[in-house]
Amino acid sequence: MSAVLTILVLLSITVAIWQMVKIFDLANAKRENSQVADDKDNRVNGILMLVFLAFIYVITIISFVNWGHFPLVSNAASEHGPQIDNLMIISMVIIFIVQTITQFLLHYFAFKYKGEKGKKALFYADNDKLEFIWTIIPVIVLAGLIIYGLFTWSDIMNFEQDDDALVVELYAQQFNWKARYAGEDNVLGKSNVRLINLDNANILGIDEADPYAQDDVITTELHLPKGRQVIFKMRSQDVLHSAYMPHFRAQMNCVPGMVTEFSFTPSMTTDEMRNTPEMIDKVAGINKIRAEKSEELLKKGQEALDRYEFDYLLLCNKICGKSHYNMQMKIVVESEEEYQAWMKEQKLFKDSLVQN
């Protein structure tokens, strides 16, 4: 009932305001109220266009001085990462140049050719030369970017498997990730969602009779050796997910009912990334904010926030449900020796099954 009354009150207020506006218009109907801009209006608007142009350039310069290093710093941690970064930087430089020129022409011409009494605009029915210039230049630039992008994509996706390549399956489900390593034979065992058996902890639907599956290793944390090619086989149990590893410039959809594939070679360990000047500054900034927030929480009798420490993460980049934001898995990049030591601590699939 209260909701109905609220709606009625709002409608009444709206009608009252509408009626008051009509009365105001009638009261001022006899006053001269020309809607045609005169020379003074045009001059003011022309000057304002130049002022806004100056404002755009000032904001751009301030942004470059304070934050311009962010898009230019490459924190890529994979061998193909610099290729992606170069493509992005080239695109941003071209966009910046085009934006600078077009914004200047737009605002300057608005000022120069502002309306004035007695001045008549020159009308062109067509201008083949001008149309050719503004058509062919974007065609050449976009064609160059597209071709460069296609070659970059081809170099990344049309990879050859190294003899010592590590084969890992990324298994997505609402709302967590599992990693399955191929074991000593470096071949993943067969799997199917219809084979999922929670009674014996076969949560990934691995074929228990497949000999290649016996030495597979299932983990909730992804460990990768530096300098060794990793081939990811990706599956989804339920809905469309997207395996996104930003620092490795890697992303691939995980599609129910099929296996997708992506490969990269890690080029920087977790510790090496943590010790880069850019990451040190970033972590320090985050912990400064957390410290200030913790003081507020402690005053309210709540727990302080933990200090932040950088880790590579595997994220889901598809909106897959209500807990999508929290669907992530820690990635540890380490030396080959550290990776082998960690792998020896993991339990094989055949040993992890619960015997009934």
C-alpha cells in the first residue's frame, strides 16, 4: 500500500511541476524571447570552443606528466608479451596523433567560421580530392594495423610444441579453477563431464581406466617453470568462462563441450616481477591505502586489512554468475628446480581417488 501511495505522490508532484511550467510560459509569452543566435552569441560560443580546446590539451599534458608511464611500461611476463604491448603502443600513438589533429581542426574551425551577420557559408556540392584524402589515409592506417595484428596473432597462436613443453589443463567451473598436469608421460588422460564421480573425488571427470590418466596431478594452485613452454588445454564444466592471465598477455575462452588451447613461455618469475621498480612502487601505493583504511577499521573495532603482496593470477574474464568477481587462482612462476621440487610433493590422480 505504501508503494502505491508513494507512486501517487510522485505523479502528483510531476503534474504540479508541469502545470507550473505551463503557467510560467503563458506569463512570459508576450516578452520578446528570440531563439536565433546573434553575432554576440556566436562570438561567445566560438571563444568557448577555443577555451575547451585549451582545456583538453592541458588535461592531456597533465595526464602524460603524471600517468603517461603506465601505458609505456611493459610488465609482460611471457616471451610473446612484448609483441602484444608493441601492438597496443602503436595503436595508442596513432589514436593520440589523430585525436590531437582532429580536435584542433574541429574547435579551431568552429571559432574561425563562426556565424556573422552578412557572412554566407561557401557551399561545396562535392570535393573529390578531399574525399579521397580522408578516405585513403584511414584505409592505409587501418589496413597496416590489421595486417600487423594478424601477423602477431598468427605468430602467437600457430606455435610449435617444444620437446620439453609442459602440458596443463585449466578446468573452469562456477566459481573456481582447477589445474591438471599431464605427469611424467606428459599426456593428459581422457576426461568427460559425464565421468564426474564425487563419491571417489573424481571431480574433473577423468577416465579412471585410461593409463595416461594415472600420473596426472590435480592442483588448486598453478605452478609454472620459467623459460619452459606451457601448453594449456582448457575446459568448462558448466557455462562459458574465460581464462585470463593479464601479465602473460594470455586469454582464451573455456567453452562447455570442447577443448580450447593456448600456449606461452613464462619469462619472469614471481620474485623477479615483485622486485621490478614499477611493481615495488605499485605495491607500496596499495599498502599505503590499505594502512589508511586499516586505521579507520581499527577505530571501529574491526580487523585491519592484510598487507598486499603481488602474485600472478588466473582470472575469469567472462561474467559467469554472481561470484564471477572472485573466480581466480594463484600462479607461481619459479625456476625449473623449484617447480620439480613442488611437483614431487603433489599427489597423483590414481592415489587421490577415494576407494569405496
